[in-house]
Amino acid sequence: MGDSTVWTLAIAAVTGGTAVLASWVTSRGSARAARIQAETAARSQRAERLRESRRTAYLDLIEQAHRMGELYWDISAKLRLPASDERSRGLDELHDLEVAEYAKIRRCARVVELEGPPSAAAAALALQKATGPFYEALKCGMTDGADCREEFDAAYTPFWAALERFVHAARGAHQTG
């Protein structure tokens, strides 16, 4: 009876040890699976946040470019008027608006540059720079007797083309990101 008790205890010990070992292995596997699942979910959330922040940055820049375009149409209309004190005052006011709106488009372009990717950032900065000819033509038009309508109107095509290139780059970045 002594041998059978020893064997029973040995089998019980081995069975218990196996159960503890199996439980330990299972818990390690479960913990690893849970960690992998949590990491995957975190990566997915980060990717979605990046996608949304980029989308917002792209839309803000596009919206600001359209505001600039509307302002440029107002400036074009004022430049068509004959030289007068009223025209000069109007151009001064529009110049101040252009400077304020440029600050906004510059900020939007910098946010796109920060958010990336490089193709969208480069297109955003090119769009920002496409506002320069308008500014230079307006400064010229603010001097007495200067006619810069042709220079101002010639700036539209490169500006809208830069906006189209940005939209194309943003679309590509948004679809791949």
C-alpha cells in the first residue's frame, strides 16, 4: 500500500505540475496575444488620427486658396478702375486684406508641411509661393499711374495650376495614407 501511495502522490505531483506549467504557458500566450492585439489597435488608431489630421490640413489649405482667389478677383476689379483717390484707398484696403490672407495661407501650408508626406508638402509650399506675383503686381498697381492689370491677371493661371497640383498630391497622399 505504501508503494501505491507514493505512485499516486508522484502521479498527482506530475499531473499538478503539468497543469501549472500548461496554465503558465497558456497565460503567457494569452498575454502575448493581448499585447499584439493592443499594439495593432494602437497602430491603427495612430494611422487614422494621422489620416484625419492630414485631411483637415489639406482641406484648410484648399479653402484658404479659394479665399485668396476671391480676394484676387476683387483686386482685379479695383485695378480696372481709372486712377482716383477712391481706387487708391480701395487698393490700400485690399492690400491689407491680401497680407492678412497670405498669413493664413502660409500657416496652412506650414501645417501641411508638418503633416506630410513630402509630395503634399512640396505642392503646398509651391501653392503658397504662387501668390507672390499677385502681391508684386498689386504693389505696382498701388503706385500712381501704374497699370499692372496684365501682370496681375497673368498670375491667375499659375496660381490655379499650383492649386490643382496640390489637390492632386493631397489626393494621392490621402489615398495611400
